[in-house]
Amino acid sequence: MPKPTSPPHGRIADFAPLKGGLPAAYLQFLKDNEHVEKWENVIPLEEPIETKGVACPMPWDTISKLAHYAANLPGACKEVEWGNELAPFAGLRYAYTRLQQHAHLLSALENLLPTLAIAPTGIVEIGCFTGGLIHFLAREMPSIEVVGFDISPIALDVAAMLAERLTPDHRPRFLSADFALVRPEIIPEEAKKAFERPVILLTNVLHAIGQQLSFSPAVSQAHAEAGLISYWVNHGALVIVCERGDDPERSVQEWVDQGRWEGDSCRVEILSDFQCWTTRNMNPDSRLGEWFHSDASVAVFRNNDIWERRNDQEET
Ligand SMILES: C[S@@+](CC[C@H](N)C(=O)[O-])C[C@H]1O[C@@H](n2cnc3c(N)ncnc32)[C@H](O)[C@@H]1O
């Protein structure tokens, strides 16, 4: 088990991928709305944000009994409890703890979007927590539907309250669900357009969903993760995965080998492979978690029959 390290020091702005384009605009957006200048000042809010929703206590006795019938139930319920408890103290501050990953993700998105044959109808972030990234995307992309999914209703309450202030002209739509159980047919009518041809962002959530599902001996974590990515690629999505981990090529290879890919045109590309400051082990005693330095990557999965620009479509 690696030892927790001390937080990074110095100005947040002194970080190379933030020098221009969407990453720099993102940092400015965060600073305008929740001003933090230095890494060491990225700390939880002293007072929780008051939400309209009330977090109900989890009936753990019942959940433990039902775990024999639904293997992912305890994991999913723990995640709801975790999010409900920590989100009011995290607010927009949380986004700073994932800033470097989000910066690489935004850079990748900025380079990728102009190369696509067709515009996405929506940007959907799975596990958006209290937001930051989702609000910024809504502000930057007013012509695209933006949807934030999370399993924690209180995290979404905080995100929705922030949206009223941060992006009043183009609010993201927020949906609370276990993403492992979502299929296009059950998307509510008002969010269907976003799912016609979506860009799906999975940042620091795919492993969590994989773990929740892998309590069944029939399912391995990589199998569950690959199943989720390939399901959505087969349904026309362009899926961007930004996860931490020291061997992105091995993870991508596992997803390729274990996915259920339809047709011959599904492709994957690692767009960026980098190191970042981030936190882990967020809990009530350490609400934004402990800092550590991690490897991370951004990979994109898509079906090229849909997304690839053919020669006759290229700009002259
Ligand atoms: C570690 S946070 C990641 C937040 C953000 N995406 C980021 O860039 O770091 C994981 C988030 O995913 C949510 N989550 C976990 N399991 C989920 C599931 N099965 N379906 C939907 N959201 C889930 C959690 O509630 C939490 O808000």
C-alpha cells in the first residue's frame, strides 16, 4: 500500500496543461466561482451546503440480507451514502482535487471534437458528483445537451444548486441512477436527444462501477468495465475514459479483450498518458481525501462507422 504523500505546493496555475485553451478557461471558471489560488488551500468547506433533499439513513440490515439476491446492492448503497455525506462539504472545491485529470480530459476533447465526422447530440458525464467539469462544459457548449449522472441524489442536489449560479443560461440536466443499470430505453424523454449520439465521459468512476458489479463470482471487474464501455459504443456513443492507474495500456487491452464489440469498426486510442496530483480515501474525517501523485490516462472508444471523417468529408 503506497504511503499518503503531502499535498502539492505552490500556485495551481503553474501547471503546464493549464496554459491555454479549454484547460486554462476551466481553471479561470473555477477560480471565478470558488476562488482558490494555491494547492495547499484546497480544503473542504467548513459549513456544509444546505440541500433541499434529505439524505435518508441506509437500512444496512436489510441491504445485507438482500445482497444474496443482488450482488451489487451493498456497493451501490455504500456509494450513495458516501456521496450524500461528503458532497455538501465538497461543493465546487472538489473539482480542484481532480483538476489535472480534468485538464487533460478537456485538452483531449478540444483536439478530438473538430476531427469528428458528425457532431455529438450530448455530453454525458457519469458520476459527475458535485460538478465543476459538467458546469464548465455546459457553459462552453451551449448548442449541445449536457447531462450529469450520479448515484448520489445529494451530490446532484449540490450540483443543481451550483448550476443555478454558474450556468443560468444553459443548465445541465441532472439524472440520479446507478449507471450500470441504465439503457437507452429508460432514459427520460427530456434527456433522450442527448443520448442519440452522445459523448460519454467516465472520469474516476468506471473502476467504482466495476467493483460494485464484481461482488458476484460470475463477473470480474475488468469484464464489467469492458461490458459497460462496449455496450455504449455499440449504441453509438463515443466513450472517453479518464482513470488513474499505472498501466493504461494493460487496462485498455483488458477492456478490448473482454468487451462485447459489435462489427469491425470499433476503435480505441490512448489520447494522453500523464502524472497528476489527486486525492483518495475521501471519508468523513478527511472529506477531500489524502493527496497523492498518480499516473493517469485518457482513452477514447468509438465506432468509426459513425464518428470517423471520411476523405470526401475532409475540409479542403
Ligand atoms: C470519485 S467520484 C468522481 C467524480 C468525478 N467524475 C471526477 O472527475 O472525479 C465518483 C462519483 O461517481 C458516483 N458513482 C459511483 N458509482 C456510481 C454508479 N454506479 N452510477 C452512477 N454514479 C456512480 C459517485 O456517487 C461519485 O459522485
